[in-house]
Amino acid sequence: MPRISIPSLQHLARNWNADPNRIKKSLVDLAQNPPHFNYNPLFNAVRDMLLFSHPYSEIAEGIRRAIPRESVRKNLIEILPLVQSHFDGIKPDFIQDIDVRFYSVGRGLMVPFRPPLIYGVGGQIYFPWFSFWRTRALDGERLALFVSIVDEVLGQDPELEDADFHILDFSCVGRGGPRVLRKVDTKIIPRVSQERRNEMLRIFAEGYFMAQSELAQKVQARQNQRSSEDHASAEQEELLF
């Protein structure tokens, strides 16, 4: 049965809308038609490039062999050279995974924040955030909301509060165009006020719980229909004997 998954902070921002009914619809649609792949191989590729200096050709061949679905494989290979162009020549002093954090949206909804990694060069900590969506990259107030929340989360960790936080956006140019890499310096992104942030999160939580309720009703309706069909079938069998 489909269910409403708790979104990541980035998905929260992407699906935010001033109308909670629009949020509800997008979350229900996502639950009923979830993606069947993830971008974890690309995160592994970044680590291989930075930590082990594995050559691009070796990493690309590893993805080709490991990913059986052609459409997924093609998608990852399309992004890989852009990843390589950004990290080529970077020799980090260290690379570190970051534990998941949880951000309170309200009404008991805790949204996970999973930074992919941080690395240090010459005393500066770098915190790249990867946006691999082909379309609908974060912009406007949605981008401002995401950056504002990440700022708040990073500010709670003395080791990360001075990190160079930037977004690597791998979306397409126009409709149907090629992917390109845009490095977004989050320092220039306007932040939303605490009051506006709280209001946006309240609206999202409202849409989330509306989606949860609607999907639960759909599941119950299916169960009732099956029960009714089973009952009718049992009655039909009784008539035959």
C-alpha cells in the first residue's frame, strides 16, 4: 500500500506551496508514483574522486556495470562528467560523513536532514549540497526557505557553522535541454524571516497531514471494497450448494 513518506528538507522546500491543498496533492501523487531509483552511486563517485583519486573512466565503468536499468544508468552517466569537472583537482585534507539530523516542522513532524559529506582544504570546511533533479530546481522563496533552514541547522553545530555551504545544481537548461552545473553561493540567497519561516512550515505541515489523511481514506476504501467483494463471493458460493 502506498504511504506518505516523511520528506527530506530539500523535498519539503520543493513541494512547498502557499495552498496546503497543492502540497497535499503533490505528496499524494508522489506516494502513489514514487521514484524507483536514487542517486547514491553519484555520492559514492564523489567520495571515490576525492578520497581515492579514482580516475573518471574507472568510476564511469563501475556505474555502467552496477546499474542494470538503462534509463537510470544513462541518467547517472549524464551527470557524472559535471561532477568530475567540479571536483577535478581538489585535494582535500579530510572527508567526513555527517550524521542525519531532524528538523521540527510542527505538529510532531520531524523532517530528516542528511548532508552527503563535508571536506576540508587548508583549514576551510566545504559543505556541498547536491541537487540532481532534472527539472524544477529550487528557486525563489522555496530556495530561500531551504537555505534558511540549513543555516539554522548548521548554526547548531560549532564545527559546521563556518562551513562554505553551496548548492551544486545539475538541472537542465530550458525544457529538454542538456544538464549543466550551476554552483549556487548560498551567501547571496535572501533568507526568510523567522516569522515567515514558521508560517511556511505551518502550511507545509497542514498539507502533509491532509495528504496522510487522504491516503489513509483511500486505503480504507480499498479494504472495504475487497471485504464487500469477498462477502458477495461467499454468498454466491452458498447459493451454489
